[in-house]
Amino acid sequence: MPEADLLIEGGMVVTSLGRRRADVAVRDGRVLTLDGGRLSAAERRDAAGLLVLPGGVDTHVHLMDPGSTEREDFPSGTRAAAVSGVTTIIEHSHGRPVRTVSDLREKVAYLDGRSNVDFGLAAHAWPGDSAAVPELRRAGVGFFKVFTCTTHGVPGHDAAALHAHLKATTDVGAVSLIHCEDESLTEDAESILRAAERDDFGVIPEWRNREAEIVAAAVAGLLTRRTGARAVVAHVSNPEVAGYLAAERSKGAGLYAETCPQYLLLREEEVHEHGPFRKFTPPARARCPADEEAMWRLLRDGGLTHVSSDHAPSTAAQKTSGGIWDVHFGLPGLDSTMALLLDAAARGLLAYEDVARLYADVPARVYRLTGKGRIAPGYDADLVLVDPAARRTLRDGDVLSKAGWTPYDGMEVTGRVEATYLRGELIAEHGQPADGRTGRFIGG
């Protein structure tokens, strides 16, 4: 009988701690050893010249399923994930929010056989309903999504409601993902803009303004520290917000700062040209190369703790079906996030070790995803084989998400995912998904 089910030979294994040439042996879906060169194996894969990275762990994903499946569903979204090198996601959809244990169980049952990657599910926190936190935590939710402003039909938490929610999560060891925009400031800005009958694309950064994000993030950071909670501030858009969070973290707050590629690569001014295709919130903040350089530096030094896609797709037809006030927020991102991080490493903005840390190791540890995020004995054999020298151009036509477009259309990148393994099973190769729907629910 073979000692290993799969042996990936001769690749350069990259983790958050370093890199070395190794032969990765897999048995029963887990990494057996990184010194498997002398083992017999049922299947062998030559990885000479390739990097072997841990599968991406994308912890901020919206697949609209069940709900608005015309925008995205689990089969299409997780095909995109598999091809791009993402093997684990945590998903929450605003159209059908999970608020009770019954909601969670129904969604888990519905998603059986619909996912190509392993997935956790988040619950939505509702102001005044912190009593629901303990039972949802026990039932296995990955985190609680908290809004500080009413968005996507989900009501926002003021400081008192956020304080009550964070206290409840502290008692049961849960983590929250907090969308930080102060509602009083966004409401005031909207009133002024609408009174002026503004409907140009420039309303987006004025409506969802910097001050609203900064104020809400500062309050969230302070309350996280004061309650002893564990929380992530979602989609940090600029260095000033990151600075407030770092200050709270230095005082002992269990606080993490997530960012997304759109805050590293897109510019604030682009909304004037692209309008609805740059409608996401918080909006892009970068105005010059120095702003982007500061964000990359924060990723390298840990001021920004990890990366997600915040995949929130709409089709081009949906993005242009109304005025700028009315069309959906959000960008597709599962197709492109790993590619953009690999390209950043090729350009020297990050190290490949940073890619493993930011998009696998740290998010898996933050959300306590057992067995995920690392290439080490006993961990799930979630592995991505990457040709670091291959060049390609990101194109709308290659997008597997139902969105069918990417804000990075026409961008040339270096680094290509050649194959993706989930628990030792090949789920994508050469840009094509196996579409085996073998992904499992992983409770938090």
C-alpha cells in the first residue's frame, strides 16, 4: 500500500515563515510531511520550477446564495475561487441574512453540494439582539458581521448597540467583522448631496466620506479594547484608519485590520470615469502613488493584518440599470485577488511569504479555522502551485464569477496559478475548475 496518496515533488514551498524546496506528501486529505521524497505514493506531481503556497483563505465573501443568485451563486463564485487559488472562504449574504440558528442550519443544508471550496458562514448582528450571539456562536458561525451604518438593508449599530454586541461576543469568544462608517455623517452628507440634486458619479466619495470611516473605526477600536472583544475592522481604505487601529492594538486591543486590493490599486478619481463600476464602500481613497505606497508598506509591516476580496459582484447590466444612487454597491474580487497579490510579490511590493501570511495564515488564525492557512504536517492539504514567472493579462472574458467583469481588465500581471488542491484533491488546473462541488462547511 502506498505511504502517501499524493506527492508534490521538487517545488519551492512558501509559508509565512520562509521558503524551502520540499516534497509535500499528502495522506487522507492532510499534509503528512514536507520530507516525502523517499515515500511511495499513489499519485505524483512534478512541481519543479513552481512555488507551492497554502490555499488562499478569503474571509470576506458575498455569494448572494440563497437570495440574489442572478448576481452570484455558490457554484459560480467557488469556481472562481478554486481557479484563482482560494480554497477556503467565509461567506455572508445581505439579502438573506443569517440571524438565528435555524437560519444557519437551513443555509448549511441548502449549500450541501454547491461549493467547490471549503466554507464557513457568518451571521449578521442586529442592533438590540445581542442575546442571539451565544447560541449562534455555539452553532458554528464563522463571525458576526456588524454594520455601523445602515447598508444593504441591514441596520447599523450606534456606539451603545456596538458596545452591547461586543460584550456578548467577549463572553463566548466570538469574533466580529465590523463595517465602519458613521451613520450620522453619511446621512448628513447624503442629505446635502440630494438637496443639491447631485446625481453625478462624484457623489460616492463625498457621501461615503473619509471622516465617516475614521470616526466609526476609532469608536470600534476603542470599544473592542474596552470590552476585551476580538474584532476585525473590514476593508480599511487608507493609512489614517489603519493608524487609529494600530494605536488601539498597541494598548492591548484584540483588533485586526483587513484591507482589499481595491484600496491598493484603484484611485479615488476613477469613480468620475467609471461610475457604478467603482461604486463600493468605503470607496477607493488613494489619490497619488504615495498613498498606494503607504498601504503596501502597512501590509508588509503588519499595520494592515490581512487581505480579503470583499467579493460582492453584480453584472454589468445590473451596474448600469439605474442612477448612481440606486445601483448595487460592490466589486467582484475572487477571480483577481490572488493574482494581484502574486503580481505584487513579483514586483517587490510584497514577498511571497507575505502573500502566504496575508491571504492564508493570518485570516485562518483570526477566525480560528482549524487545519487551514499553513503547509505543515497535520494541516489540510490545501495547496496552490504557482508559476512565478508566467505573465498574463486580466480580462473580463476570463472572469468565472457571474459578474463577468473585473475592475482590473487589461492589467498585465506576473504569476499564474497552475493548480489548486483542496484537502489533496485537484479542484482546478490551468485555469479550468474541476467543478466537483466537494467543498465542506467548516463551523467556526
